[in-house]
Amino acid sequence: MVKESHVSTLSLDPDVAPYRRELTFWDLVFVSITGVVGSGWLFGSYNAAKIAGPASLIAWVIGGIVVLLGALINGELVGMFPRAGGAMRYPLYSHGSLVAFLIGWGSWIPGAAGAATEAAAVIQYASSYLPGLFNGTTMTPEGVLVAAALVVLFTYINLLGIRFFARINGPITVIKLAVPIATIIILLATSFHASNLTSHGFMPFHIKSIFLALATSGIVYAYLGSSGPLELAAEAKNPSQQIPRVLLMVVGFSFLLYTLLQLVFLGAVPPSLLARVNWSGLSFNAPFANLLIAVNLVWFSYFLYADAILSPSGTALSGTAVVSRIVYALGLEGWAPKFLAHVSEKTGVPTRALLVNLLFSVFFLLPFPSWQALVGVIVTCALFIRLVIPISHMVMRRTLPDQTRPFRTPWAKIVSPLATMISALIIYWVGWPINGQVILFFAVGLVFYALSFRKQGWPLSHISHGIWFLVFMGFLAVMSWLGTYGGRHLIAAPWDSLGVAAGALVLWGWGVASGIAY
């Protein structure tokens, strides 16, 4: 049933020697936190409040549960296999090349677009002082050029080496954390109106608004950055021990930070403004900065504007490092040109992958010239990864029972299907046509897989081991088109979401049963 070549790939799938294990526990913490505290805190609370009002707090709680489930699962996998670009290599070990290629393809998109997204956030906040960069909905041509220059800067810093990156990233993370924490304290102390949570109803736009906020406002996007250390595992000093602790620590921190930011945003909106426009009528280009000005805290808004440049820049800096390791892994496995698997002996970083990714990051600024336009695509691609990884985890529990596991996921038989089901639901709630666009992108990936399949000599059985994932993507696309989240409303709510949940559990079972046995 299983080709010996795949078994040898599992045991002989090392990273290129020049990677340097120089990242300490705190370096990894800062990588994870700086990935979390970026543009998400600048826009997520505002967008969620507009969509769901005070019930947006529930959306942040659900988002926290999603990221916690992922951290519990990834903590075990990274302990077993601390690899660069791990997100695409775990499915290789569990299901073979088809699923792994598509996950690698999907991993690359949110990473490549991530630096562009953070640069777009910098431009949107900077437009308060430089209005020629943003016209209220999208970046102007001048804004796109400045954003592209920022992406070049992020790449240049990463080219200087992982140790230099860590020295820069640590202080940036500490500094940029100060402003959101201070924002919470100041708004709670001076401008918090508890009545805002109930004056227009706690759930003014019904329960569906919670799911929309979770999927489309930037909540999931804000949490995604916590997984950065997974892709840098080959450069950690003790990845099997360090990274599971980092993931769980940062998940707890990010949940607390974002829930409090949402709470203070809801409470700080002037009641007189809320009485005129309701939650859905709020209109801020630079949400937290505009809110501080509205409550006569102009002096502190200057600090926030400065942080609005630093926070997304730090996140983009970290994201640039992470995605280059994904591109490296694609090259290493032969699913992208082999030259991308080169690691500089001088700096210990994948320079060619960094430069190629720079080109694609700039490209993403052209069709998606705003923060909101980029977020939906990134979230959907990233959630397909989170949908598959729990299935890979359960397969390897069965097929590799003797593999060393420094960390074991508790209640795995519950956590795994639950993580897949929730990920499928959030993909569905992102809605049509974004889901259709992302599935089309995966279809393009299938063409590249077909071209590389014969060249790489993978066994034909890898296709049969991956059919379930193709069906899963098709199922979500069809449900999205038929359902009530931007679709044709041919399946009424809540039956559409219940159908997605039930289908996801069935397909989780198929995926687990389709794993490669060793």
C-alpha cells in the first residue's frame, strides 16, 4: 500500500545544513507576538463592531478557541518534526504529495500577501497626514508605490540574516506592544461607557452577524500570526520543547489582548455618536486614532499613529521571514524550482526564496489595493491549512505511534474533528464569491502539481490518498454558492451552516481513513 520511497522521505527529509539554530525561546515568543499584534488590532475591533455590535466579543472568543485548537495540534506535530515550512510537510507525511502540494500552495498565498496587507495598513493610517496615499476605500497609485517600498525594506532586513532579524524584531515587538496596552488602560479609565454594550441591544444584527464578524472583519486574520514559529522551527535552538510552549503562551496572550481591545472600543464610542448612526454606521479611516480624537484624547492619538506604522511593519517583517521558509520548503520538495531551496552559507537565510516572494508580495498590492480586500483571501487560504492539519495529526497518531512526542495534544479525538469542523464553517462564512476565487486558485495549483508529478516520481497512490481533500474543497465551494453567505440562498439558514458542519465531520473521517500507513 505504501511505497518505500515515501517512508525514506519521512526519515530523510532534513533541512538544508546552512540553517542556523540561533532562535531562543524569547526570540520565538517575539516572532509570534509580533505576528499577532499588527494591523489586526488597528482594524479588527472596528470592523467587528460595525458588523456585530457588542456581540463581536463573542466572535473574538470563538476565534480564540479556533487558534487554541490549532496550537494544541501543531504543538505535537512540531515536536515530532521541527522542519522549516512545516505546515506543508506534515500533510506530506500523512497523505503524500497531492495534499501536501495544495497545502504548500495555499500556505504561500497568505504569506506572500501578508507583507502587502500590513503595508496597506500602514498606508491607510498614514493617509490621515498624507491624504494622497489613500482615497477612502483604496490606495492611490502613490500609496501603492510607497507600500511596495515598504515590502522591499522588510525583505532587505530579512536578507541580513536570522540573528539580525531577531535583534531587530525583539525591540520592535516590545515597543509596539506598549501602545495597544496603553490604549486599553487609557480608554477604560477615561472614556468607557458600559451602557454602549446594551443601549442598542447586545446582538443588534442577530446571530449571523457574529459569524460574519468572525470570518470577515479581521478577527481570524489577527490571530493567524501566532503560528509563525512553526515555519521557523529549523532555526530554533530547541524547537521540540520551545515551540509548543510558545504557541500556547501567545494564544492566551492574544486572546486576552484582543478581547480587551474590542471591549474598550465598544465602550469608548461616544453615546451621542452611537445614537445618531448605530454600530453599522460608524465611519473611521484610522479607527482607534479617530476614536481617541473623538473622545478628546488627541495627545495620545499621536502615539497611536506612530504605532500604526510600527505594528504592521513589525508583523510584515516577521511574516516575510516565515513565508520565505514556506517557499524554501516548496523548492526542497520539488514543487517549486529547486534553486529556491538554497540557503546562504553567509547569512543562513533562504535568500532566493526571499527575493522571489518579494516580487509576488508587490504583485498582490495591485488587484487588492486595501487592507479589507486582502484579508478575506488570506483568511480563506489559511483556514484550508487549519482544516487539513488536524487530519494529518490523527493519521500520524495511528501510523507513527512510536515517534517521539515531547508534547501530546490532550483529548485529541475531540480536538481534531472539532478543529476541522470549525475551520470549515469559518471558510463557509467568509462567503461567496471569495471562496470561489480561492478554490479557483487551488485549481491552478492542481495544474502545477500535475506538471511536477511525473518529474518527481511520486507514487500514483498519493492521488488516491488525496481525493478526500479535493472533495472537501468542492463541497465547501458548492455550499458557499448555494447558501446564505453571499450565495444564492437556495439553502436557508441555519440549515446551510449545519450542513457544512455535518459534511465537515464526515469528510474529516474520510481524510483520517485515507492516510498513508507505514
